[in-house]
Amino acid sequence: MRVAPPYRVCFVCTGNICRSPMAESVFRAHAREAGLDGRVEVDSAGTGAWHEGDGADHRTVAALTAHGYEQDHIARQFRAEWFHRLDLVIALDNGHLHELRALAPTPRDAAKVRLLRGYDPDADPEAPGGLDVPDPYFGGTDDFEECMEMVEAASGGLLEAVTEALAAAETTAESAAQAATETAAEPNTTGGPGAEPAAGKETV
């Protein structure tokens, strides 16, 4: 079976030290458990550069550790030129969603931007805060735990969507490879290199 390129997912919040590195670590663990290691690449970034070069917030690290997730993170700012190599850009709240779509070079790139909690079947878009994952930065431990709960609740649905997209991409890659093989096997009737000699003529 011909394998498609890795499916690339980038989580984006404001400073890339709280919500998005948390989502990155959780989703990477889910993908690994599903046997998608090497087939799905996961990273994260922030819409701003305030914390570029810093590690994740110590409260994010504590929440991840308490829930059994690994992390090794350096904050960075999202850049428009990344869109062409990404398959999915996951915004942590509506502010990020609108900012990222405005940054997208093409409508196709803008369509890659989705809200994380849109993948949680139990999330209520009509509830206060809608589908946002609230920023826990100015809060305490409980706020980071709430963030973790929302991230974990959405990760299963996101994994299902990515798995389906990956399967579709691999099917497309296989079909393209099969078509190329069949084309190469067809006899050349144009008289070019590889053409069968015309009946009655000798070849030198």
C-alpha cells in the first residue's frame, strides 16, 4: 500500500505556553495510542510572540504530568507561510479562529482552521463561552484542570476526524500510484521511444 505523507496538525492559542502545548501533548499521546506514530505530526504555536523561546507554563506542565502526559516544549509564533505544509490548524478559541483565518493566504488555507471544541460532541455552542477553551493564564490550578478536561473531551473526536482524513489521503495516494502503473504499462502508439515497430518493417 502506498502511504500518504504525514498528516500535520498544529494547535494555536495566544502565547503558546498554556492551552496549545497542553492540546499538543494530549493529542500526540492519543495519536500514538491509536498506532498513528509517524503518520500524524503534531505541534503548536501562538498568535503572538510574547513568550517565543520559553517553555510551557509551569501549571500546564503540572497538569500534563498529573494526567500522565509527556511534554517537551518551546513556544513560538504561528506564521502564515506554514499553512501550505499543514493539513489542520486547531484554534483554542474564537479569537484565534478569526485571527488565523485572516492570516491565511488562500480560502483553502482558511478552511484548514477549526475550533478544538468543535470536535467534542457534548460541547454546547450556545453555552456561555461557546466553544472556547478559556485562557487559564490568569487563573489557578482549577482553571488549568478545566482546560485539560476540555482538551481531553475534544481529542477523541479530533482523532477520529484525522484518522478518516488520513485514510482518505492514503486511498487517493494508492489510486494515483495504481493509475501511474497502468499508464506506464500501456503500449506506446505515438511512434516515440518504446513504440512497437510497424508491421512489415525491420528494426536496426
